[in-house]
Amino acid sequence: MKYSALNLVRNAFSHNRNWKEAWRSPEPKKEYDVIIVGGGGHGLATAYYLAREHNVGNIAVLEKGWIGGGNTGRNTTIVRSNYLWTEASLLYEKSMQLWEGLSQDLNYNVMFSQRGVYNLGHTLQDMRDIERRVNANRLNGIDAEVVTAKQIKKDIPLINTSPDARYPILGASLQPRAGVARHDAVAWGFARAADQLGVDIIEQCEVTGVNRNGSTVTGVETTRGTIKAKKVGVVVAGNASVVASMAGLRLPIESHPLQAYVSEPLKPVLDTVVMSNAVHGYVSQSDKGELVIGAGIDAYNGYGQRGSFSTIEHAMQAILELFPMFSRVRMLRMWGGIVDVCPDACPIISKTPVDGLYFNCGWGTGGFKATPGSGWVFAHTIAEDRPHELNQPFNLQRFETGALIDEHGAAAVAH
């Protein structure tokens, strides 16, 4: 205890001068075996698993801003795997399994809290859909159960289960293993672990062009010069279509602003996550005491990290339907991210018609929960030049063949 106290005092007066950097800031090399474009959670996870699982030794992660400054740091941190269709549920369940050991794996506390996620039902059709999804989850070995309004009220005393509510709660699905994680800690943990395996993490390095020799990728143009590479993996969230156009590709995605906000800190009042499609909102409480609230995407297309106040106002109305007591709580701050949405509300994790060029995008509002699983399968796809069986269904060709995986109902209230 005495040693810890002395360390605390010494570091307090050192202005962090004695602190070791979590990862290096190297100058970019002229050539790499693999370049990952995008320094968010998915990109960093891809680089980490490429180095650890596939022994790829010459990797760079290029980030136009700072690590975790995009969607990774602009989300509501929910982690779950209770999707409807087998293809999606197995991919998210792989991610859930990685989440459960991620802090130990990275030797970094990502603050993963398995506090459960409730998806509320307000109509008879809601409950039929909930029972269908719960049964589908169980068939795939994923924990899920149907709970009654009485059970919900017992577990969440603050929630309004009155039959006189505008949208009375009839029941819900519950995934007990689901929960939340600390978004920036996830980015930092993957960055430090990747750096320790020799990955070059290069911030303030925006990609401005994708170089090709015929149908083969040869590298990228950046604000810090030309960088050659045998393989390029693109994981840039809402800007995927922009980078794809640099390579002469057109992706079937739309980009939208997605907003969220937090309240002033409160004492612990909500120890789980509550989501409702009908009232169109979801809420949890952070470890700092803030209520973390989100809802739907703004309807218009755009690349701005901001949105319309009407969307926030609608989200507030939704949450107050469920928790009237929160009407006395003040909003602290709000923010927006950019989400890219595919027609079937499922991602693209795929090779492209350009040899050596791979895209991981189109996650919509479900990207954060998939972070480790997405990186794990994308690393396999890049290293082996073929998809893993878990991401085989999420190829680009499905939009030509019609083999879509429609997850609009289970993806989130934001779709």
C-alpha cells in the first residue's frame, strides 16, 4: 500500500513524463505484407489476430485520426449475440466467446460486464417474434429466455409495467450473458497487444488512394506518402464506400448519422440493458453513473458526426415511456457516429474483385458488439485469401445471388 501511494504521488507530479507509451508511433515503412486501413476496434483486432493467429510479421494499421476516434469511441457499448438467423447468430456468438476472455487475452481490462440485455415486447406480434428468436438462439447453443412482465418488474423495479402505459410491456427476451464493455479500453487494449506483436500503428495517416496494377492491389497513397503492400484490408466503418471508390468499386451500403447521449451521473439505478423496438430506444448505466441512451439513425445520408435534435427528442420520449422517473435527470452530452448499412442489415466481410483487397464494412449499428469476432474472421480471410466458414455468408456476391440474411428485426432498434 505504501509503495502504491508513493507511485501515485510521484506520477501525479511527473505530468506523465515517466509513463511508458502504450504503443509506438513509428514512421511508415515503404512496404508491408498487410496494410489495415482503419484504426478502430475492428481494424486493430484484425491486425492483432493476423499477428497472433497467423504469424503475419509485417503489418501496418493506418488511421487518419487517432486510435478509437471514429465509431469505436462513438457508440453505446452493447454486446450481445441473440440474432435471428443462424449465419448472424453464429458470427456474433463467436465474438461473444472472445469477449468473455478478452481482458485476459489482451492483458488489458476492457471492462466487459455481462449484466444481461432485455428486448421488450409490447404487442402480441412482438411476443411471437421474441419466442421465435429465443427458440432459434437455443437451437444454435446461444443463451436466451422469454420473461414475463412480472419477472421484468422484479428484476428492474424502476421500469413502468403498468397496463395503462401507451405501449404496455407484455414480456421480453433476455440474454443473460450479454452486457456492455468500455469502448475506448477495447481500442487501447487491441492497440497495445498488436504493438507488442510488432504491428506498426500509424496515426494521422489518411489513405487518399488505392493503387492497383490491373486487377491486383499494390498499396495505398496516404498523406504521409505511398506505402506498398501485398494485401490491403479496409475497415473504416461509415467511410467504406469512399475508400471503395478509390479502388474503382461500388458497395451496396448507405451511410447515416447515428446519435446517442448520456445523462449526468447518478447512483446505481439500472444494472442491465433495456431495449425496445416499439418505443424506439435503449438504455444502460455506465460505470461512471451516466445513463447511456440511443435510438434510431437519422433518415438522411451523410458523413457528419452529428445529427438532428428531433431524433434525440424522440429517444428521450421513448425512454421516459419506460422509465418516467428519468424525467428529472439532465442530459450531459450527445454525440454522433457514422454507420454504414447494408440492405439486409448484415455486414460485408469479404474478398473483392481486386486481388489482395478485402473489405469489412456494413455493420450498421451492430459493429461494436462484433469487434473481436469480426477481427478474428477478417484476419483469417486476409491471411488465407479465403473466408472462414463463419463469414462465408457475408460475401459481396450475396447481393447478386439474392442470398441475403435479413436481420432488420434483430439487428437493433436503430435499423
